[in-house]
Amino acid sequence: MIPASFDYHRPSTIGDAVELLVRHGDEARVLAGGHSLIPMMKLRMATPSHLVDLQAIADLRGIREENGAIIVGAMTTQRELIESTLLAERCPIIGEAALQIADPQVRYCGTLGGNVANGDPGNDMPAIMQALDASYQVIGRGGGREVPAREFYEAPFFTALGDDEILVSVRIPAPAEGHGYAYEKQKRKVGDYATAAAAVVLTMSGGTCKSAVVTLTNVGGTPLVVEAAASALVGTAVDERAIDEAVTQAKAVADPASDGRGPADFRRHVAGVMTRRAIVRALERAR
Amino acid sequence: MAKMQIQLKVNNRDVEVLAEPRTLLIHLLREHLHLTGPHIGCDTSHCGACTVDLDGRSVKSCTVFAAQADGGEIITIEGIANPDGSLHALQEAFREHHGLQCGFCTPGMITRAYRLLRENPDPSEDEIRRGISGNLCRCTGYQNIVKAIRVAADQMKPTREAAE
């Protein structure tokens, strides 16, 4: 399969990249790891005339801690997320989720920025970022702004990102010491998107749940934050009854389509199972 | 959509190719450089038959533009053998332990295993299986592929220790 023709650009600064987007408007697309965009181009479902490859922009790379937050450059690959000792110590749910994305080859290329900016409801990182209450730093013609992950997703492949904007980094408030976390994803095979997946981050104190977040992947047009599931856990010992209620709430919010991964009812059921497993494992890990 | 000069080091040889930006790396390797070891299997980044090594990463060359690789260093199955022409330990082990039947997935499988053993010279069976999870084989059932990679790891150990 051969994509349509395009001109290739490899800018070395964010400013130059934005300049190219401004100049070429919606004829231009940014290229990160390419493992969503290139398949779409091969199918000619995407036919940009200008491809702006971000690989040479050093400012888009790296993982660092800054004022109680973890900043991850948009071009950081899934593999780099998995290998990061900083993330393993401070925010291990990111590496856990990255390991469940695609396969080793794809993870050498695929980036955090691409995964969260693309707006594909099948992508795993958006729900993780929502669970962590992360925000996205974007830069465009008019300068920079910060968009919370929980407000970024509008519909499948529609996000708050403007045509002339580049997502440059993700800012994650460092989760509390001793927090429990889990990302549970059911997929049919290596490389598949989730039939349903659930992320849970919670904190416990003296046997009582102090805070909780439950988010879901690929059971709606956008990632979903299930507030009612979190409320069902907070203030309880996360006992069987509280978990049952959280699962009920997650299934009520899940609105999957029937597709090759199963009928909608089955996928909603799986969303419940993933939610239950994620809560149980997060609880085991909480200190 | 002018053609562009793409400079690469492929199997330790500097090459320069004039190609359209939309040229996929697999097509550049096979059609411009006549390196037909990397195969086009699914053409959708699932099967891994097109796997090559690009700047120390295993990539599926059907899903990388040659332009993205411009300035990079590539190893294909044609560059895996030892400098004296003898087979690499992985190639030898695949042959000895029947790590292939039809052979279509083998170039990608060995190129991927090459990088895997560079990163993890002493992998467990589970680590090998996870490490090659981006490469599909429809003949063997993987058992002998995993065995061959494990044997190659053992074979490479003395060489590695001598180098240290």
C-alpha cells in the first residue's frame, strides 16, 4: 500500500514546526511515531500534503520532575516510558499501561504525545492521563496553553488541539506516596486495542479510601472518567459492597459499540470485569 | 512533491538514494537497494516480517517512511552474519533447532531476536516470548523459535565474556 504524495519536513525547533503548520494549514500533519498516522496514510484515509516530522526537536524529549509534577516530553516513546526509573518510582501506572500497548517494535516508535493527541478512543494513554489528572502543554501560533486531559477529548479523533497547535509535553501531578494503581486491559491478541480497559488510582489511610479515580478506555467515543465509581469507593474500606457498586457505575457509564471485539453488551460486561480487577489490584498495592 | 536524497548506513555501508518522501522504508530496502531479506507480510504493522534494526531499535519497516530514517543506521538480515561470512549464532541456532518451516517470518524474527539479545543477553523463556510478540509465525507454533533464541544466547555468552 502506497500513501499519497507529500512533502517531508524535519524542523529542529518547536517554533519552526508551528510555523510549518501555520503556513500549510490543514494540509499539514505532524508526525510523531507514525504508527497511527502512517497506516491511515497507506489506506489513504489521511492524505496530508505536508508531513512535519517532530523527531529532531530535542525540546520534545525527556522525562523530568519539576515542582511536584512529572513532565514528559511528547516525543518520549512507549519504550522510554517503560524503562524510566523516575516513572517506575513515582508513577508506575504509566509504565504498566505502556507495556500493554501494541508490541515491542511499535513501542520503540510510538510516543506518549501521539497516543494522547490523536484522539483515538482505542488509545490507552488518554484514560491513564485522565486518571492522573494530567494536563497537556500545547503550543501554537498564539503561544502556549495548558489543557487538562479531562477536558481534551470531544469525540473520536476530535480534541481541543487546534490545527496550528502541537502538543509538546504532558504534565502529571506526582501521585501521593503509597498510592495504589492498576491498568487492566482485555485485548484479543498482542497489538489489539482494548475490548475494554480500566485505570484505577486510589489512596488509603487507616483502612479507609481517601481518594479514588476510575477511568475507562475504548468503551465510548472518548476516554471516560467514572465519577460515580470513585464516589462509591471513597470513604469505604473498599470492601466487596463498595466494589460491586463501583463496577455497577462503571458499566452504567460505558457505552461501547458492537464491533469485532464483541457485541456492546459483552464489552460493557468486560468493562465491569476490568474495573473490578483494577480496583482490587490498586487496593493491594496501596500503602 | 520533489524527490529527496536519503542517506543511510545500511549493513555498515553508506548509501544514498533518491526517492519520493512517501517511499516506505521496506520499499526503499527491497526495491532501491535490492535487499529482499526483509519481507512484506501483512503490510499493516502486525506481522513483523519487515522488521529491521534502525538506530538500535527494532522497527517494522512497512510503517516507517524512508525519509524518517534519513541519516540513520540500518541492519537487515543481510547484515547479521559475522564479518568472516560465517552464520551469526542466531542464524546457526535457527538452522540447528528448526526455528523455521516456510521461512517467511525468519528474517524479521532473527533481526528482532538480534536486538532482543543485545538488550537482554540472558532472557528467560517468558522474556523471549514477550520480546518476539510483534513477530508472527504461522508454521512453527514458536516452540523451536524460542528454543533457537535461547540456544543462541548461550552460544553468544563466551564471545561476550571474551569481549568484556
